[in-house]
Amino acid sequence: MMKANITVTLKQGVLDTQGQAVKNALDSLEGSGVVSNVRIGKFIELDMNESDKKKAQVILERMCKKLLANPVIEDYHIEIDKIE
């Protein structure tokens, strides 16, 4: 069994309006200039019934490209850990 952690973020250069809104709110709370940039993404944690790490990687890549991320505007990073 495997546990996968997937982090999806907007690609550099893609306007992150949600991140900008959070930055503006933080500026009003803490004072302008404390935070220079905010990027918002999503974190997905999956438990997989797969024992082969290479197979799990292939499956996860397919999941990310087809559903979990929009490869046109988002990057994703996959981490896989084996559960004992």
C-alpha cells in the first residue's frame, strides 16, 4: 500500500488572484511589505492499493494530467511513501 501526496500550484507567470487577495488581506493585518508574495494551491493526499512505486508513479501522473491538475496553467509535484 502506498500513500501519495500531490501538491498542485499555478505555474509561474499565471496570475494568482486568490493569492493576491490573501496577500492584500495580510498586508492590512500585518502592515504592507511583511509578505512579498502569496501563491495558493491545493494539497491532495491519496492512499493507494499499489505496492510497486513505479506503477504508482505512472498511475498518479495519469490522474494529475487527466483530473487533479490543469497542465496548461498548473504544475504538480508527487511524493510517494510506502505504508508498512
